[in-house]
Amino acid sequence: MQMTSKYNGTCTRCNGSISKGEHINWNRGQGAQHFMCDEDTIMKGGKTLKQLAIEWDQEHKNDLTFCERVDQMTNSREYRNVPEDAIFQYANEDTQRNPYR
């Protein structure tokens, strides 16, 4: 049942906070959920996946990009005799990707 929240509370689906006056879905036995709460917004540790993705990006903003890794490897003595396609593969495997996107 859709309604306006009468109290502050917690969403039973994503564990996020619900403010008094917020539009919610409420069912007896299930409790209150955000009106537009879906599987993509489920939270971990009280944060949305979007917040976690942004934090991950901030923590890794100084990491080398794929192109920088390739450039670094091609200019390195260590990879002097390594074929270019292998360098691309090594750089691709070494580049971290945001697990929240």
C-alpha cells in the first residue's frame, strides 16, 4: 500500500533511512520500503551502490589508466622484448575496474 511515512524509519529492502513524510510502500509483515526502491539501489553498509562507486572512484583516482600502463610498459626495459599484443593484455589485466558499476 502506498502512503506517506508517519515516522522516521528504515527501509526493509535496502536498509536505507526513511524520513517522516517520505512517500513509501507499506505492507503488513514486510514493513516500509522506499517508494522507488529496487534491486539496483540495495545498500551495503548503509551506502547505496552509487555512493560506493563514487567512493571507489575517489580512492582510485590516482591509479594509472590502461593507456598509461601500456605506455609505461612499452618504455620499460623489463618489457623490451615482449610483443605489443602481450603488453596490451598485461596492461588490461592489471587495470582495476570499479566493482560497483
